[in-house]
Amino acid sequence: MTYFLETWREAALTSVGFFWMALWAFCLGYIISSLIQVLVTRQRMREVMGKAGPKSMAMGAFFGFISSSCSFAALATTRALFQKGAGLAPSMAFLLASTNLVIELGIVIALFLGWQFVVGEYVGGVLLILVAWLFIRITRPDKLIRSARRNTEEPDEKSNEMNWKAQLTSLEGWQSIGETYVMEWQMIWRDVLIGFTLAGVIAAFVPISFFETLFIGSASASNSNPGFFAVVQQILVGPLAAFMTFIGSMGNIPLAALLFDRGVSFAGVMAFIFSDLVVFPVLRINAAYYGWKMALYILLMLFSGLVITALILHYGLVALDLLPARNAASSIMERDFFQWDYSTWFNIAFLAVSVVLLLLWRKAESGSHDHDHSDRSLTEVVLARVSNLAVIWLMGGLFLVPVFRALTG
């Protein structure tokens, strides 16, 4: 009993420590994302994404880069763009860029994993887009596309007549930025909460032998290149591990760091990170948007892309002798999360900015009552229930365990 309670407390402290370590990066990323989303309208995106040519693909990737990194929000925006006339390939470029090429994701990966993984994330995001484009050009799913367009419906977007300069110099513009910032957190906070809670649980409770069994070759943790067969197996198991967590890319980063600490190869970790769009909730949402045939087609396209991309990235770094090596001294579990350092100052500064944006949002919300959240999807209901359990778990580990320990002497 005592062992369980002590491990429970360690798990909760690890989860909170992971979040404290990454808090300023989340805030910075979503401030940048909110600024860009307010200044660039969706209508401008649609106008240049009608065909699957190089320009449309590049613009789809660019607009994805400046958009939200929340997987579920990216799915909704991709559906809207596709329904309004964007080609399938540019729409997929937008989807992949908005979940792999965004600034905030790169910052969090740098904090938890290092620069090689940041390069892998951005280069891999581009490769994923190119593989998806090639996949669509080879398979030519014209019939599926026509069927999918009949399944999509999206109300027209209200036009915003204010240009970006007027937005930045007006109270209304900054209220919109504050509203977008709060909406970003509303979209991802459950994914982050569940992801960081799971990371703490896995770090404290799951033995290394589990990872050695699940990921062939991870037992030789000092060997970052365990052999082609083991690398391929780890790439295939990465999406399975992501499927079991069913959370978005931002929440998966601390889990990815734990996998790397436990001996999983660079390729396996990158496959895990890239798998946020091949989990069951995403498949179900795509089926609701486009129909099951198109949803399964997209799943096969994305899965093929992540396997090919992870292999290219891994052996590209092997050829350049840049494959990241594990170092017990720099292990994610060996860090002091709560020391008074630069991250603490950054957290204080960005929390202050967040409070200002929150007040702007509250001021804007006081005059608007148009939001209706009564019709929630099954995914949202499940995430809400699991996030409630995560809160109970963390509060119990942080507060109940010390109380119990004091009472029992």
C-alpha cells in the first residue's frame, strides 16, 4: 500500500512537472497562432487552394503552418476548406501542416526531445505532405472525392472587413485575439491534461521491460540504431501506442520523450508523434465528414506516409551521423522541473500575458451569448470524462497521499 501511494505521488508530481516545464511554450505558441488566425481569414485560404498544383499545395501547407495545431480543430477547418472548393491534396497539405509544422509544437519538442526531433518534425511534415500528394496522384480517387463533397456541409463564414493594421490598433481586434487564444486552450486543454497525466503514470508505474517487449530492439537503449527489422517494427508499433492514448500531438510529446528514454529508436518516436491523425477518434470524425470509404482512404494514405517518412528521417540522420544518442544524464526523468530558472521567469511572463488576453475575452463575451455547446460529439464526451478522472488522479496524488501518509505516521 505504501509503495503504491508513493508511486502515485511520484506520478502526479511528474505530470505537473512536465506541464510546468512546457507551459511558457504553449502560451507563446498559441499567442502567435491567435495573432495569425485573426489576421488571415479562411476565405483567403480557399481562394488559392482549388487545384492540386504546386502553388496550391504550397499555399495549403503555408496556411496549415499558421493555423492551430489541435488535431480536432484542424479536421474541422480542413473539412470547411474542402467543402468550399479546395482540392483534396491541398486540403491534406493543410491538415498535415497544421498538425506537424506549427511553431508551438516545435518549441515543445525542443524542450522535451532536442533539436534532431525538431528537424525531424518539420522535415517530416514536409515529407508527409509530399507522400500524400504522390499517393493521391497515383490512386486518383475522383469518385471518392465527388462522394465526399456531397457529404460535406459548412455554413458560410462571416466576412471580416477590418484589415490587419486595424485589427492590431483597435480594442475589437485585440478582443478577437483574446477570444481566439482562449478558444485555442479550450480546444486542447483536455488533450494536454490527459497526455501529461498519462506520461506521469507511465513514467512511474510502467516497467522498462514492457517497452522492451513492445518495441523490439529497445532493450539495447545505448544503441540508437537497432537494425532495419527492429526500426520497421518500432515504426509500426508507434501508431499502435498512439492509438491507445488517443490524444493529440501536443499531449503526446512528453509520452514521446518517455519512449525515447526507454530505448525506442528515433524512427519509432517520430512515427508515434506523427500518428495523431491515424487514431480511432480521427477516423470516426473523418467518416462523419466524408463517409467511411473516404475516411479509410485518408487513413491508409496517412499511415503509409508516416511509415515512409519515419524511415527516410531515421536513415537520413544515420547517413549524416546525426542520429540522437541517449544520455542518462539528460533523461527527461532526471530533470529538476521546479527549480528557479529561465522557464520559471518565462512562465510568469506568459501567464501575465495570458491573464490580459483572458480579460479581453471576458469583455468580448459579456456582450455575446451566441455560443451553444449542447451538441457534443462522442469524442468530446469521452475526453471530458477521462479529463475529469485525470484531475481526480492528480489531486489525489498531490494532496491526499501526503495527508494519508501523515495520518498513518
